[in-house]
Amino acid sequence: MARMTMIEAVRSAMDVSMGRDDSVVVYGEDVGYFGGVFRCTQGLQQKYGKARCFDSPINESGIIGTAIGMAVHGMRPCVEIQFADYMFPGYDQLTQEAARIRYRSNGDFTVPMTVRMPTGGGIFGGQTHSQSPEALFAHVCGLKTVIPSNPYDAKGLLIASIEDDDPVIFLEPKRLYNGPFDGHHDRPITPWKNHELGEVPEEYYRIPLGKAAVRREGNDVTILTYGTMVHVALAAAEETGIDAEIIDLRTILPLDFDAIEESVRKTGRCVIVNEATKTCGFAAELMSIVAETCFYHLEAPIRRVTGWDTPYPHSQEWEYFPGPKRVGAALLDVMEAA
């Protein structure tokens, strides 16, 4: 086991995958010699050569389009879109081509490609470098969407994504990239609350897609969340002293319905947290699922805590970012409900 940041864990996943399978290639803007804007691909070109880790033009549609062509012809491209906000020029290729080819070809062709993208806030990137567009991918039949919350999961889930025969969107929370995060923006960075989450095997392992993890067991209320918000939820539960069970979804498509239902039926209360904007965010889908499957077990209305329905601000990022105070208020609210 080695202590890794999420950047190092993501890099290790690509390294292991490229070492095991010659059909795995890595490319995108600045990912070759430069090692990526966040250094997630640093050293891969030197180790595997320019034919397997290389730079692309600044053309997201071209990155996705060429990855589709490679994938249907037997390769396993793992491409990087420099920020999730930049995906939209490639969204047509991704949703109208990559997501449909298995269906359109009656299973004759698959698209085993992985699209890595830094997502969310936490680095004062402002409106064009901080968005959380996961709901736009989860809405599309044929895509899988993965969002890890810690280095250990990041490596295992990325290896599973690269090995998957369908297109996978792999969203990497920027706030978690460079080190531990205890849920508070106003505190110094401290070690991971659960030290095992920062300890990552250097060798091969995988975490199956579609399996949630219980980050904190509890009996009073269920918190459904993923990515950076897992750590915010942990901080809120500790601050309020509420016996909250925190479910880290890890993949939002495929979704672990069994884990959601089991927890909510046990606690009878549910708070859902996502960093993305409120309207049509993935929290809304989770609310529908809980209402449909657990309605007669609920003892209080479902609450959601999200980003605001505004562009992500530069100067007031932490007012936008759903923090422990907002999540804690929602927890207290559902606990006080009759």
C-alpha cells in the first residue's frame, strides 16, 4: 500500500492499465510531454512512448470522435477533457454516437472508451472551470457515469472503467485532487478521516461499477451523495451530532438501488447532497427514486442541498459551494419533522 493523492491514484490506474493491455491509449490536450494541466498523466509518455500517450489539438469534438473510432476497432482509449466545462463541443459525438453504437449495431460493435474530466469547484475556477455536469451524462442511455470521492476508489473505479466495454464518463472532483479534505473550506487540510481511503495498492485492483459504499453507518437519517460532497456530509454529521448514515454512490449510472433503499428504509429520513445546480440536478432524480421506492417508510419530507441556480462565481465560491452548515441545517430540519 502507498499513500497517494487522487492525482497519483488516477495516474497509477492508467499506468497499470497501459502495462496490462497494449490496446489502452491515453491522449488529450497537454497530457503527453506536459503531463496534463493537473499532472494526472505525468510520466506516462516517457514510459510508454508517444504512440500510446500523446497530445491532441484543442478540439473536444475531435478527441471524442477519434476515441470512438479507436474503440470500435478494438482499442481502449482513455481520453482527457481538460475541464468538464469543455465537454460541450464534444457532447454531440458522445451522446449521439458513442452512447448509441451498441444499440444501433444490435450488439455487433461496442465502444470501450473512458472520458476523464476534472469536475466541480474548489480551486476558484469560476463559471467556466467549476461546473458539475454529471446529470447531463446520466440522462443519456448508453453512458456510464463515475464520480470517486477518494484515492482508493479513484484507482479501482478508473481501472474498471477502462476495462468496461461501454463508454464511461469518469468525473474527478478537483477539490479532492491534491490532498485530503475534511469538509471545511476554512480549515487547514488534515489527513483523511478514514486513513485507508488514502492508502492505495500500487498493483492492479478494480472496484465494480454500480456499487455504493457506506462511509458512515447511522440510524436516524440517510445522506445520499458522491464526490466532494461525501466529505461535506461527514463534516455536517459530526458537527450536528446526528446519527446519519452516509451513502457514497460512487457511480450514478449504473446506480446502486439496493443500497439506497436499504438505508432509507432503515432510517426513515433522507437528505440528498450534490454540488451541481438545483434545478434538474441529479439530486432531483434521487428524490424521485426514494419517493417511489421508500415512500411508506419515510417519517419526514426528503430534503436536498445543492449549488445555487446561478453561474459558479469566482469571488464567492464558498457561498455557492454546499457546505457543512447548509447540510447540517437540512439534517436538523428532517430530524425535527413530525
